[in-house]
Amino acid sequence: MLDSVGMRVRTLPLLAAAAVFFAPPARADNAQVPDRAKFEIRVHDKIVGAETMTISDDGDSISVVSNTVQLLGPTGSDSLIKDAAIGADSYDLNLRSYASIQRYKGHRVQHSFALHDTMFTSFRDVDGRGYGDTFARPPGHLFVVDPGVFSSFELICRMLRGHAFVNRTVNLVVLGAARDTVLASPLVDDGEEPFRWETKAVQARKFTLGAEPAAYHIWMTSEGHLLRLEHHASGLRVDRQAAPVKRKRPDAG
């Protein structure tokens, strides 16, 4: 595990910086059609919300935009609404930028990153009061675990597609309410297994991220798409929804 370093800095509100990240991504002339997906979120087998995700290929980089809406609390009266934007290199998925804005129980929490080669600062703004945690940047990939945002796990799946491994680690930045943490999380390949995805039977690759009892169990397609994520300690389950079948238009007679 990497130490969550050293320098905790107080900052000004970060609204202007985050606004840049949430602006629509610039499209290159040869940009591909965006990849869209929807994830259904369950807690103890009860549907509590959904996340929609759009991934755009901008040439040398990819842009991920996510929106999550969850109804939480005993009666579903507490709404969590979160928007996130992720930028990464298209070749190796190296993290370029991250920003999220969360509204929950009347509070507004905002995160953004300042990333450099050997260090980075994770900024957090809670109702206008800003702080930052500065860390040594570990070598290799860096992924963000932000409550309610599962698009980062899609990027982990894309990193693993076509690559065989037994045991390795993945660098995670876990965003918390009071402070953030950087850790090298163990990753174990559990092999391939049949998987029932809605009405279709597919072959999925399963892996475990993290240590029990707080590990994530993840199933992915051979193309690197997240099919399911389970976190047994919290009762969380996230399922990718199949794209709706387009009906053929009847021929004009």
C-alpha cells in the first residue's frame, strides 16, 4: 500500500477549474462515434439508481462523461446526483484529468486533480471550503474510485483487455469525505466463465480487485466492457444494461 502523502493544502474554491472539465469535449475530424452505456445500480438487490456514461475518442485521448442519480435512504427520499469527467491517454489510458460534482442532502462536494509526472494533488471543495491532498504519483496506471461513479472500472476493464496476468496491483485514488487515499490494490485474474447477460449467454472474464472483505468482483467482456461489479461488504451490484434492440422500419408499400 502506498502512503497517502504528506502535504495537505488549503485551496480556494475550484468551481472555475471544474467548469473546464465538464465542457463538451472537442471533436477531432477523425473522431469516432461515442461509446454510450448505462449501468443499473442495486444495493441489497434493490434498484437505487443508474449511471449513464459516454466515452469519446478524441485521437490521442479519450473523454469520459458520467451522470449518476441514486435514491438513497430508508424511503428513497435522499437523492444523490453526481456528474464526473475523466480524461485519459487513448494509447495506455494514463490519467490526464478528473473532476466530479456531487449533490447530496443539501451539500455540494467537488473534486478535481492537478496531475504532474511525479506528483499530483487531489482537490476537494465542500460547500465552498476547499482543501487538497498532495501525493507522490506512483508509476503505472492511476484510476479513481469515487462513490457513485463506475466509469473508472470500465477503464480498468479496457486496460486489461487482451492482457493475461496472474497477480498484479492497480493504483487507485480513493476519494473520501474527509481525505483521499492512494493505494496499490491487488488484482487477481479469476479466469473465464459463462455469464448470463440479460437474455444472452456470453463468455465473461472475471477478476477480483482489492482484498476481502472489501474486494470488488468484476466481470468483463473480451472487448474490455464492464458487465457486472459486485461489492459484497456493502451489498452493491452494478449491471451494464444491454442496448435497446432497434426495430426495423416496415417497407413502404
